[in-house]
Amino acid sequence: MRMLGPLMMLAFMMAAISSCIVSAETTEPPEKVRLEGGSRSSEGRVEVFLDSQWGTVCNNLWTLREANVVCMQLGYVGADNVFYDGNKFGEGVGDILLNMVQCEGTEQDLLDCPQGVTAGPPCDHSEDVGVECTTTNSIRLADGASYREGRLEMLDENGQWGTVCAQDWNLEDTSVACRQLDRMDENLVDLDWFTAAPGSGPIVTGGLQCEGDENRLDNCTQAADWTPESCDPSMHGQDIGVSCNPSITLFPDGLVILFHGGAYGTICPGDNWDQNAASVACRHLGHKGVKESMRVEFDYDLKVIMSNPRCSGDETFYTECDSVEWAYQGDCSPGTGGAAVICDIEEPEIKIRNDSPYPEIGRVEISLTDPSKFMAICNSTWDIAKANLICRQLGYAGGAVQVFSVGDGTDQVITDLECPDGAASLADCTFETMEVEKAENCDIDQVAGVVCSSSAEDSLVPLVSGGSTSEGVLEYKISGLPALICDPDWSDREATVACRMHGYEMGNATQVVNLAHSKDSFPYSFQKYNFTCLGSEASLADCQMEAIESVEECSPDDIVQVTCQPYKDLDLRLVGSPASEQGRVEVFLGGEWASLTFIISYHRVIRDRLCQLLGYKEYNTGIAAAGDEDPFGAGTGKVLNCSLTFPDGCEDVLTEVSDSEPRNDVGVVCTPYGTVENHPVRLVSETGVANNETGRVEILHDGEWGAVCGTRPVTYNGVHRVVCRELGYTDLQYANRLTGADQDPFLNGSEKIWLSIDYCTTSRLYTCDHGPWGQHPDDCTPSVVTCVRADDDDDDDDDDDNSAPGLLHAHQTTLIFGGVLMVLLVSAQ
């Protein structure tokens, strides 16, 4: 019995501790809603206290109305933003206690809102809703013509709305403001700022010096000497207005992508996806109307962000519609597809598709819709008068100087183009559009080309496709059209003159770009030119140039290339990759090389500009297809910091970066010009024989053949159609990508994979959106393609000419130097 006393005492103690724990868990807090995970008390993940526990709220049907109730319940005047992505403030734990909440907006407690209990589709913590409450330094847009723009106003410490002074305002400030407003800020092309109509109240801030990566304007530094008086607060003559990027993006197939609540998503194409709902997307993007509302299939990893919109069609964004179910999939389920639209644009968009560094020369293409579907013009309806109109509309005041026929047209073409005398733009003309196969006197390889009158320096000879700005293949103009120089006697003297034209002291006649093509591709011809220079001339135009009449082929070794030296400030080079046309970008400054960094390095315009400076056509958007965020490795040592442009937006000196500091080094995968690309394709049979009918897809790069894999299903990435067309097929009804057991005989598991294709609607495989050459995801299986009917595969094994139905047997599509071929076509007319 003496042992029983301590045991009973221990039992009493355990009971008391348990009682305390239960009491702590079940004691109701003074407020049954709280914000967690934010960097400030006015923002965070919404959590509610219900059934004696704290839990999260699912984002289904959540809007700014529900967020206002939460924020006012916590003592704020309202809410600025909602966030649908649970990662914004971190995912919660425990139960999701509320779902499908629908407040009237007048409730004083979130738990008083209708349907404030668990209901509707299942949720997980990735859908935990967050809010940002209105407090000091909150911002808003006022008196704007659309959801995207307006006068920028800020709440001061006294709870009064006022304006922002335009002093020192720039693009970085605009980017931060739009980010704080929950507007899409990634594409800087459409960002803008302006002097707004005068506001009222105090001038809250000004003299901001944002870096561009801040989340809020009040995180930016401010000029030490700025005061409201420097902006004349009585007049409000310097109130800043901003125009943010569209919060809607149209994919190439018309799929509508929304950015709202800090997340991207699609629209469920239910019964309410009609002309009115679709017109909101088109109006938001600045277009005049809708051509078609529709549904498309897609395989993007995107959630439905909106369903059942009920709109009049006059709104500028879906938040203005009478009724919208946000963050709710509605009747959609996997495989349902997404809402899509074809918008009617105000003015036809015109582009000159060029395969050389000369932007004024190339194939003319026109788009009448957004998403842009560009169409070539049939050459039979093309003349110098129409070319003059188009060149002037593109900004070439001198009009056109030459028209010609060019190949590689489009499936849809413009025919019967007629423009009245005195037409000011293409909008004044009449024309028809149709499939090229149905157009009379029109061929996909005979469409309209133009040379517009340019004020650019004609004597400059661009260097293309090199590993730096100081080397490459020499481009030249012959008879007004781009060409390469075939000169067997090219020497260091001529190379020095060419390099002097680019500001270098000397040059060498070295081969830096691999132009040798394999025995499986086809020969190309050149008119030969012999330059004879002393080496002291200022320009190649000062040298003796003689055309050499010859029918012989031009050896790749005779195509003129140069390496210039020594390096000069702001030269660029590509490093970090054994393959050409790609790499981490480094800049030469003050006698040393350093990595190049930008505030927003993923911006397409920045990378396009870098590729063009390096002698390439453009940046390839599919760099992420390889699944590696840093495919060319991180640099070491110093960097040159730039804002949004190169070189104008860069600092004057290099900055030392320690190994422990984060880096934002820029890498690019560039697309070469057609005049120097060396990327023919072929199909390889089960026995390893190259053919044009069925086999493993291979592409040539740096003189070596390698396979191609697709990161998307066959119906989406389009590799089979592009390959068959490139091999010369005009009838693509049998083009298909083999899968499963059908593809296994063509694969041995040891194939070198050159490319992982992300998305492809172009006419050449190397121009598709792809990852870095030689890099690919582990699960990316090489593509196997057939271009012929299944029972035709084995019919022609012994046929020497590899004939196939619909094959253009002249093999023009596999010629390497398209720009030079264009010169020969013109001269033959």
C-alpha cells in the first residue's frame, strides 16, 4: 500500500497536465480569423478558428469581397489583393475548415458568410487562400480607361489617399508598382508610365529609386533630398500614371491564360463562354472584337482559375463582370480543355521574315488576328507598288527598292491583293485568304519578298554565328540581297580590313563556324568573288573585288570567316557549353571578362538583343525544355550589372561578387540566320540507314548527327509535321510520330540526343522552341516519325531515289544556305 500513494499522485499530475493542454486548445481566441506566413501583419494566409481548432480556407469562389470581410474583421479598411496560390505565404497544416465561401460583403465575421463550411470540390493546402489588407503605403489605380492603367495613388499614414510624384520615375518603378497591384510584370515591353490627370489630396511619395525586383514601392529606396514640395503639391502637375502589362495572354492556339490572385490559370469553357465573355479578353488586349470563341485541348500544367463568367462584353477585365466563379473549376475536369478565342485586330500586323542580319530584306507576312497567324502573300499578286505601301507602313520612308520571289511560305496565304491609288495602309486594301493548295498561281516556294529602302550603312559586313561578337561568318550584300562570300584566296589582309570596319585593329582568316555538311545533305552553289586587299584599307569597298565565273561548288572552307582582335570594351562571348549557338553570356570591360547580369534576365527582349549582337537571328524561347534552370553553369568573380538594356542600361564598372552571394548570370540559346544555319534533318531506319520515309529523327549540329526528343505529347509538339515538311512532303496526312512498341525497333538506348523540343509550329526543326543543344530531361525519349502510309514503309527499300508520295524531289528544303540561294533565284528572273 505504501507504493500506491506515489502512483496515485502521478496519475493526478498527468490528469492535471492533460486538462491544461485541452484547455489551451479549446479556449476561443478574441478573433476567429488570423493571417499567417506574411512578411507584415497586414498580409498572409487566411486561417479561421472553428470546431476548437485553427485551419485554412480553400480558394474556391474566393474574391476581393471575401477578402474585404477578413481584413475589416481584423481592423483594416479593406483588402488590396487576394492570392490563390498556397505557396505565396506557405502552405498551412491541419484541416481546411472553409470552402466555397460567398460573402455579401457586409458581414462583420467571415464565419457569418453563406456556405462558410466545408463543401464543394476537395481541396489541398496548395489552394490555401491568402490576402493583402489595405494599410499605409497601399496603392491603387484611379481614373483609368481600363483595368490595366490609371493614376497611381498611395495611402498615407493618416489614412488618406494621395498621389505619387513623377520625379525620377522609370521603368523599374513601374514594374514594382504593377507587381504590388497584382498585375503581371514579367513582360516589360507593354509596361509604360505617363503624367496622369491631376489628382487630389497629399503627394505621398516621389523620388523613388527602385531596383526592379522589389515586391512593393515602399521597399524601394528614396532620394535623400526628395520632398513633396519639389513636386508642387498644390498643382498635382507631376502625378504619375502607370500602364501595366495585360493580365491575359493568348497562346498560339488561342488558349486564354489569366493572371489573377498571384496565379496563372485557364478558363473553364462552359456554357457561359460565349462571344460576350470572349470579347472581354480581346478588349483587355486592345483589340476591336472577336472573330471566334472556342474550346481547345492543351497539356500545360495549369489549373482552372475561372469559370462561368457572365459578362456584357464591355468590360476590360473579368473582375468587372456581373458574375464570375474565381479559383473554381466549375464543370471542368481533366481533358475538358480550356476557353480560347481568336481576336479581330484593328490594323493588320506586318512582318518581314528575314534570314539574314538585314531587317529590311525578307519574306513579307501579314496577320489579321491575335493570336497572330501570319500569312505569306502569293507572288502572283505582288508588285513594287504594294511593296512600297508595306515598306512605308513599316517605317521605311523610302519605300521598296526591290521585290522578289522567296520560298518557305505558309499554309494560309493572301491572294488577290488589290490596293487603291493613294492607299495609306494595308487596311485600305482588299484581299482573300485561303489554303495555299487551293490558291491559283501560288506556290509555297513562290511567295512575296521585299527589299525596303534602309538608311543603314550598306558597307557594314555583319559577323554571324560566331562564339563572340569579334568573330563569325562574313555577310555581304550582292545585288541588294544578302549573301556569303566564297573566296578561295581570302587571307589575313582581307580579314584585317573586314575587322577594321568593326573597330578592331587586325583580323585573321580563321574558320570559327562549322559549315561542313555531311554526305547525306545536298550541295549548294555560289557565285565566287575574289577580294584583293593591301590590308591598310578602311573598308572592303576600297579593295579590288572580282566576280569569278565558275560552275564549281563552293567548298565550306572557302566561305569567308574572320576572327578580329584584340578584344574591345563591351564585346560579348558565349561560354559554358561545348556546343555552338549557346552559352552563358560574358562581357569584356576594362581588360577582363565578366558575367552579364540583368535585373530581369528572363525577359525575351533582353535575350533577343544579346543574340542579335552576337550575330544570331533571335533568342530561342524554349531554353527551359532541358529542365535545368542553369544549363551553362554559374560564373565566378566579377559581373557587369545592367538594368533592362545593353549596353545603355549597364553600370560603368564591374562589380566583384563573392562565392556566397546569389548570381543572376544570363544564358542564351540563339537561333542562327538561314544564310548560315547548318541543321538538316534525316530519318534513320531500324538498321541505321538514313532515309526520307520512316525512322528516328536526327538533326545535324556542329558537324554531328543527333536525335530529337519531344517534351510534350505527339498531338502538341508537332515534330512529325515539321520533319516531314522539311524532308519535302507537301501532303502531311500520313505524318505521324510513332510511340510504344512501334518506335522501339528504331531505338537502342545509346543515341546521342541533340535537342529536346518543347513546342513546334515552325517550318524548320532547328527554329522550334527547344532546350540547349546536347541537354535534355532524363525521361525524354527520341522521336520516331513516319511520313508515309504504314503499308508503304517497305515498298521502296531497293529504290535508289527514295521516292515517297508527295515528296518534292528537287530537295530544295535541305539546302543549307537559303539566303544565298535567294540571290541566285533573283538573278535568274
